[in-house]
Amino acid sequence: MKYLTNKKWWMCAGVRALKTVAQTALATISTAMVLSDVDWVAVASASVLAGILSLLTSLAGIPEVEDVDIGKSIEMPEDEVEVDNTKIGEG
């Protein structure tokens, strides 16, 4: 459970969870024939649940942080973080 204090793990797990939420929302919305038929409560519920499950699944390990010694502190720049070779932050 040392992942919970690791900033890189949280960034990677958060990006994965957000992608999962967006994919679930899109899949749930696309099941309706017209936009007015979308059950928005079901979309929100399924998307939030998918995000939570994604975070819980990430506890088993994330390939992006497998090479990190979790016992050591990680120095990361405050204005920019790289996740999946994509820079996130100001700039």
C-alpha cells in the first residue's frame, strides 16, 4: 500500500481512471437511440463506478510505475508531469 503516498502512482492511476470514466460514459450514452432517451443517472452511476473500479484495479500495479522504488521519494516538477509519454501541466 505504499503506492498511496506516491505522486507518480496517483497521476498514472488518475489518468487511467479518467479515461475509463470517459469510455464508460460514451458507451452508455451511445446505447440510446436519441439524446433525449439517455438515462443520465445511469450514465453517471456507471461512469463513477467504473472510475472507482479502475482505481482499485490500479492497486494491483501499474506498468508505468513498476520501475519506481516505492520506498523512496520521487522528485517531480510542480508545473509538468509526464504520463504515457504525454506531458501534462502548464506550458
